[in-house]
Amino acid sequence: MKPRYLITLLLLLAIATGGATQSAVPDTLLFVFKLHGQTRKYDMSFVHKNDSIVLNWRILRNLRWQKGTFTLTPQAVKCGTVLSFLMPEDGRHVVLPQEQTAYLLSQEAYRSLKARKSFAYNHTEYELLDSNERALGFALLHVRDKAEGGEMWILDNPALPLVWSMQHNPLEINWRAEVRK
């Protein structure tokens, strides 16, 4: 009878962990940036520390790793209203201002998007268009700004509402996240 219990336990564990991995964010994502015909690929990981989020980034340039961090303050994680477009600089560890997030929405903006189908960021109103695409087992919330046509696809994950992709950005900084292979 012991083998039967062991097999049952293993099956239950496999089912439980299989469901969890479908909607888990990997430790490191590859962000592919396009700007003025150039492409840059950064490895990025988002680490929760207390109520802050630390974004660790790195890029292989000239046969050496350049790296640094952006820290999102608890205030920014909770109710930030500005998406930072600060360019990573090797060796810099930047604490962003309290109103700024990097590559993700604040909890307040995410709640607004889910409840009202719109949110304001960078003094721009975005409205939900659809949620037809998926990434990492989550729906991607496709939004467009009403004024200039910039589009974002946001991971429908309350723990990490990541801007998975940005296209037609008026600043011409576009990106798409990918699972690191």
C-alpha cells in the first residue's frame, strides 16, 4: 500500500507545481529594445524587497557584462503615475522618484485598468482595447493612449503588472519582453 500512497502524492505534487509554473514569472526576462533602427537586449529581473521592487538589469557589451539596478520605492509601487524611460548606465544603482515606476504599472494604475478599463500614466490616458494575447500563462491587457496612439501590453498579474510590450511610443523607445532561452 505504501507505493500507492507515494504515487498518489507524486501525482498531486506534479499537478500542483504544474499549475503554479504556468502562471509564474521567470527569474529573468529578456527585454528587446528598438530605438532608431538599433536593437539592445537586456536581461532583467524584478525582486521584491520589503515593499520596494528592485529591477536588476544587465547587458553583454564589448565582451563584458554591464549591469545596474533601478529601485522602485514603496510609494511608487503603490501609486506611481510616471513610467521612467531612464537609460541604464553601467554600474549605476538608481532609486527612482516616488512617482516613477520602471517597466511596470503601480498597483493603483493596475486596479484602475481592471475596474474602469482605463488608467492615467505620464499625464496620458490609456484605454483597454482587448486581452486576446497571453504571456507566462497570463492575459496581456492591450491598451492604447487616446492622444498619440502609443500601445502597451500589460501582464494581467496583480503581483507584477509588467509592461510586456510597448509599441508606437511617441518617444520611439519600444520593447518586448521574452522568456530567456
